[in-house]
Amino acid sequence: MSREQLISMTRNLIAHGAADTMEYADDIVRVPASTYTDPALFELEKRNIFRRLPLMVAPSCELPEPGDYKAMDICGVPLLLARQRDGAAAAFLNMCSHRGNPVVADGTGNASRFTCGYHGWTFKNDGDLVGVASAKDFGAVDKAALCLKRFPVHESAGLIWATLDLDSKLSIADYLCGYDDLLSAFGFDGWTLFARRTLSGPNWKTAYDGYLDFYHLPVLHKDTFGADFYNRANYFFWGPHQRLSAPSKMATRVGSDVEEDLSLLGDSEIPDDALLSGVWTIFPHISIASFYGGGQRGAMISQLFPGGSVGESFTTQYYVMENQPETEADIKSAHEQFDFLEVVVRDEDYATGKRQHEALQSGMLKEVLFGKNERGGQVFHEWAAKLANANDEELLEIFAAEQREAAE
Ligand code: FES
Ligand SMILES: [Fe+2]
């Protein structure tokens, strides 16, 4: 099923590539400039998007073994992810049920239990409260009622999602609209984490815009990707999640320099790299793109979060690889690939985004434009506004409608 969809997208790209065309949006779209600068809207987005929708919180390979954990703050919510004994991922509110201190500091590690650093209460990594310090002095408590609180969690396609709303009724699978089936073609569930770093960026939507068009590639990235880079993309949608890829009938296989004419290949001969080309974004904050370095397939997974104020965000870049590179030369080349992408994003995309944000803060430009060739940004802003403004019932109905549409 998912391979069929990948092939039909690839055929679409080949046909447009051969005809030297692309699919356009109906019209140019205007977005109020305040969308990027309004602190009240920013608070609404943190509450109704980041603290209410499923977020891709970690690639599975960041927590490969039972006992592996990661603690992080997302928009003020302390999250603790822990790989259980049976291999399942669990997501907890990282707050001790005694008085709320996080039971483990932000970061990653491996532990079968967490002992709170304030008064010493101890929790197993499945969230159970197993030890109340000086229990007799404290007084009798119902330990079963004082476990760590669990967030909804979902793991598929080698990625882990959690919803930072303890009462969420939105099914994470429904939210994904079948998109994770397609993402599973990357094979991330068997991959490894090579390296990870976090960069600071501008307003989260200013930063995210840059992942949603190819229009800027040969201009902003002329010194890195090159001024000849193709600037057209076709867009494919699954609910708010989208893939953009350049129409092309040519492709190069991993480890080869030879361009092949895809229009001459049968469905079973189309290489995986062509099927997965372009940028895959997961609303509201993830972008995935394939790269090669270290002698094998790799991908950059960029995970974006709003920062402390409307003009700030931070992005964790995970460089995942099919296998860990082993030789010195391969390790060096994987680092070079990863470092190159840091330079592109930090010094070109985000440096521009920060200047753009400062200028928009002047309030002197009332609206910004998304062309017919920038359908990704058009659709992203439409979804961001729709989901930020929906109440909880409307949110469920939006994704129920997506399910009904997909079933038709
Ligand atoms: S807050 Fe954790 S033991 Fe007191
Ligand atoms: Fe860019």
C-alpha cells in the first residue's frame, strides 16, 4: 500500500520533470505579518498546538535499549521518555508526585529507576512509585495512586510521538493520517543515531517556513547547495503533514554518480532514494531529508520547538544512519555531512530568519506572500491557524473528517 503510494508520487514527479512543469497552488496567498510576531498568538500556539497535538519527540534509535531515557522540556512541560523492559516506549510527566520536582534532569541516560533529588522518592522506569523516603515519618499513602503521570505515546516508522496533554482524546494514529506508513519506508526502526545537536532559531513558523519550499534554495543557499539548485517542488499531503519533492525524471542511486532516467524503469526498479526524495515534514515541527555521508544512507531529522519568546525557537538536528560508520574515513565523512547541514541551517536559513523576524517586528509590513509555487507554506499556515483556533471538540472532528476522507 505505502509502496504503491510512493510509486504513484514518483510517477507524478517523473511526468512533471519530463514536461518541465510543476503543480501550482490556485493563487498567491497573503498571511498577516503579525502571525510571526504577535506574542498572544504565540502563547495560543504553544497551548493549542505544541501542548495539545502529538509531537515527534524522539527517533526510536535515540532510546534503543530497555532502560534508555530522555528528559526534556517542551513549551514548559517536563517530559520523560523511557524505553520499557518489553521494548515499548513510555512517556511521563517528569514531575515527582510528592511536590513536583522533576525526577530526572534533562538529558539522556539509562536507568531502571529514578530517585527524586529533593526528598528521595523513587519511581521505577514504568512510572510506579516504589519508595517513599522515611515512609513511617511521612505517613501512609496509596502508592498506586502516586505513579508518574503518563502521556499518550505512539511509536511507528522508527519515530516516537507523545501528546503533552494528560487528558488528550485525540488518537495519535488518527492524527498521523496514515503518513507514518509512508515514513516507514525510510526504515528508521532499524537505524542508529550518529550525532545530535541543538541550534537556536527565529520564531518557530519563520524557521519552519524554510523547510517547506525549494524556491529559496538556489538563492539563499547559493554558496552551499549551489546557484544551480532546482527551485520547484510538487507537494503531497496527509492531513497537515506534507512531503515536497522536485519534479524530475532523473535520479542517482546511493553510492553512484550516474544519473538514471526513471521514466525508463519499471515500478520494481525505481530505487528507494527516488521514492523517498525531497523533504518530509510532520506537522507542526519536524522535517526529514535524506543525505549520504559515511558511505551509506543517512537522514537529517530536524525537530523544532518554540523558544522562550515569540522571536525564538530551537531545533534539534538528529543525524540518523542506516548503520554506524566504522572506518575512520567513513566517520569523518559522516561528520562532514552533518557539519555541512549545521552551517546551511544556522548561517543561512536561521540567520536570515532572525533578520527577517527583527524586520517584521517593526510592524511596518502588514502581510507576507506565499506564491503559487510555495504551496507548502500556504498549507502549513492554513493548518497552523485552524488548529490553534479549534476548541477540543473541533480538533477531534477535524481529524475524524480526515479519516473519513482517507477511507473514501
Ligand atoms: S519532590 Fe520528589 S521527593 Fe519530594
Ligand atoms: Fe533552506
